[in-house]
Amino acid sequence: MSKRSLRQVRLTGAAIALTGALILSACSSGGGGGGDGGGGQENGGPAAEAPEEISFGDVEASTGPAEEVPGATPGGTVYVLQEVSPNHLDPGQIYVAAESTIASLIHRGLTAVRLDNEGNYTVVGDLATDAGTVSEDGRTWTYTLKDGIHFNDGTPITSADVRHTFERTFAPFVTNGPTFVQQWLADAEGAEYRELLPEGPYEGDHLPDTVLETPDEKTVVFHFEQPQTDLPYALSMVGYALVSEAGDTQETYDQEPLTTGPYAIEDFRPDRSMTLVRNEHWDPATDPARNAYPDRFEITFGHSADDSTTRLMADNGDDRYALSFNSSVDPGNAPEVASNPEYQERLVQGYQQYVAALAINMDRVTDVKVRQAIAYALPLNGVLNAYGGAFSGEYAGGLISPLLPGYEEGYDPYGKLANPQGDIERARELLEEADAVGYELNYVHHTNNEDARAAVAVEDALEEAGFVVNRSDVPQTSYYDTIGVVDNGYDLYRSNWGHDWLSSATVIPPQFDGRQIQDQASNYTHLNDEHVNAEIDRIREITDPAEAAAEWFGLNKYLVEDVVAQIPLYYYKMNILHGSLIGGAEFNAGLGTVDMQRIHVIQDES
């Protein structure tokens, strides 16, 4: 998660792969959004912090075991109160936060991002011996696998598994995970990458050695047509964690995947519970990023934010050993938690990379004046207050987070930062100009309490402006699968997005490249604008990071003001409460939540 300035070292040779840097910042604060409809840092938490480097780790930095957390001892059970059950356990299908956190405990990839005791972040070799060796032109990356790495069935991990992991992401059934590496390998935009290996490896075809090479059991070589200096960071995404070639059951791998991390799945009852136990084939000597102190994780699902917060505040019984991976303190309890010193020692806070926005289905809402009317009518305060006000987020003027380079402070094309209640009069004027008073909007949200409350505020404002709103809801577990269908029948829906690393190239292209429109792809607006597509291609060719960042923000302005495909709502904050016998709870800015690799159980001496 980034900020307003960026220093990035361009890779110029193989040795530089070990010292080049990406940038990450821990948190930022800008606008407001409390119950009074305004506010600032005094209402919303910590001020912005300067960016910190994320270095690329060499062999020494990538050698396990992980640095010990002061005071931590192994053993015990951590109880996790989760709201939703994961839809996906197959790494290739994982791209949302709740699934990613669980996946970080059970899956490993070629690289990982490690947070050390000093608060420094490093991209280290995870299953690979280092973060990678790059050619002088930045087009070839070589990785060597470590000794002693296995799947949880005891099978050794070889380069054939790495090749299979990436080849299977081209298969038609893999639709939910990241697509960066596939597009880079195919040198293709949008969904065109699938043409390189249309059925994946399942009919005996493979990527050519000129693209992905495995000359022996330990060596993997990626070949790209364009320089790809961010590859080590991309490979750290759980969406590129290893899948066993021999154990791959294709679609059903989602239910019972083999694991490579310190934990394996002992039991999983969808929508009810999951138990993680130690993976006996995980060797900490090979893992520089994970401590794995607890013996078990007992995860239960169906806990609303209200329920988990209330239980953690009470701090009784097993809840003393509990936390949530992804549920922030609920709005109702936020004032008490924020003001009562009793809870401060058990509160972990930070800014997430996500920007909340309302997506407009461009296939259905084709008049730009109607889309502008929606933008003016939306009440940012009504939405954010449903999620806890300034404690939980800050009003957004654009689609680029203030954590990212190139962000322009004060950008506010619809006057929402100053008047977050919206401009109903201007919205009605636009509807009248479009001869569209009474325009019907099919608006879908999910059933979580906060989203339901926000939906009421949205509906009331739109109807006051002259729209007719047909509001419906779907379970949170299937929400993204629902809106991910191109012909979904809805006009409006939330579409939250966070950058994958410190570049708007991981924000705008995935959401607005018209060549990526397909079921379950992340272009939820179905925007296919020739200017946007051309600008994406042009900006990607810019080698100066500061120049590229400014151009991405300029394209963001076009999307918000001229196209109006999404309407920015707010920038996310995370406030995680934990039980009194949880130790090592520290916010990981890259994950946007507590770093689960560092937590441990405090022995109860009472």
C-alpha cells in the first residue's frame, strides 16, 4: 500500500535482482467521514506514514527459519471468528482478502513478502532460494527451488509442479485468480492470454520453453517479451502458490487441495468451520517468512462483525485466544473501542489498499447523464457511516488510493469531500436533461449488516433524485460470483478493489481493460472504451515510475469524470480486535490485516 511519492530502482543487471526495490507504505489518512458527515485525522486515526522500501532478498535473506518473534512460544490453539466461508481453496482461484489470509497459512509460492521485527518488508525466496535472478534486459527471470520442500502428502516439489502451476492458470475453469503473469508470458492484453494454452496442460500441451523453461528438477526460467521487473512481487501472491501436478483434480481441487505451508486442512465444513493443523511435511528451515507458532487454528464462520467484536470485547473463555482474519470492529461498537483504553492494547489498526466504489453496468446504463446523476446523488456519508464512519474509512474522490504514487490530494470532481451527503438537486437536473426521471435501477448488495445499511442510504438518495430503485441482496459468500457474470441483470453493485503492489497498473487495467470482459473477470462495469484500452497500453510502456504514476491518475480522472463507470465511495481502514491471550498481533500493510505468520498464544498463568 503506497503513498504520494515513489522511489523505485530500475533493474539493470542480474545482481540488481537482489537489491532492487519496490515501495510499500504502512498507512495514510486524508479526508474524513464520521457521524457528522465530515472530519479528518482527529476523527479517523493515525496520520500518513512515509513509504518504506521492500527489498528483494538474496539467498541468505531467503533462508529459514523465520526470525523469532520476541516472547513467542510454540503451541496452543488460535480461534478465528470469520464472517464468510471461503469459496475457493485452489490457489489459482484465490484473489479476495478472506480467502488469501487462509491461503497464506496453507500455501507457499516461489516468493513471499516477509515482515520482520523492525517493521521492514522484504520479498524473499519462499520455495525458491532467493527472490530471483534477472537478465540485463529484464526479460528473463531464473529461479532455483530449495531442497527439502514437499506437499503435505510427502511428495517432493519439483520444477514440473511449478510449470504445471502456471500452465493450469490458462485453463478455462480457472477464472477467479490473478492474471498478471499469464498476460506477461503471453505478451497479451485482457483475456487474450488464454490463446497461448487454451486448455491448460490437461490435454498434453505445454507452454514452449521459449516462454517457461524447466531445464532440470530444480530450475525454472520465465521468458517475457517485455521487461517485467515486478515479477518477484507478483509471484508472492497466493494466486500463484504451488499446485501439485500429480495431485491436481482440476475443478475439485478447490475442495481438497494439497498444501505446502505450515498448516494442512484437517476438516472443512463450508459455511460452518475449518480446522487447520500442523503440516508434518513443512520444514521451517526452508521457510524464511512463517513462524507457525500455534498448533491449530479453529476457524468458525457466520460471525457478523457485531458478533465477533462483542465477543472479543468481552474476552471470555476461548475468545481470549481469538481474533478475526478480516472482520473489522463493527460500527456500533467502534466508538467504545476507539475511546476506551481497555481495548487499545488489543486493537491493531492500519490502512488497507482497498477503494470502495459503486460499479455501474455499462451494458445496461448507457446514458452518461444518467450515470453522472447517480454519481451526484450518492451520499458518501450514508455509506461510510454504515461501516463505522471515520474509524473505518475516509471519503474517496477518485479510484486511485491516496496510498499510491501519483495520487493528487484534494481531487474531488463531484464535490463529495466537502459535501458528502451528495447533491440531489444536480442529480435531478441531469435526469431531467436526459429525459430519464423515473429511470429504473436494479441494485444488488450482499446480506452483511453493514452493506445492507449502506444500501438503504443509497436507495433513499437515488429515489429522492428521481430514480426508481429495485433493490435486492445475495449472500456474501456468493456476491462476487453473482456480479462476476457478464449478463448478471443488475445495474449497480459495489466493487471494492485494492492494488496488488505499489502501482496503479494493478488497479486500472484489471478493472477497466475492455479486453478482459468475461465471466468472473474483474471488469465488473463491462467498460470497453477504445481510449481507455489505448491508454492502458501506452502507460504500460512508460519506464519512468513517476511519469507512469501521473499518467495513471490522469486516466483515473477520465474514468471518473467522462466515462463514469465507477463512483468512488471511500478508502478502507482496518481495526482488528483480538483476545487478551493472543500475542504478536501486528498489522501487515501488504495484507491489510493482522500478520498471521507472527501471532502466538500467550500461556495463561492464572
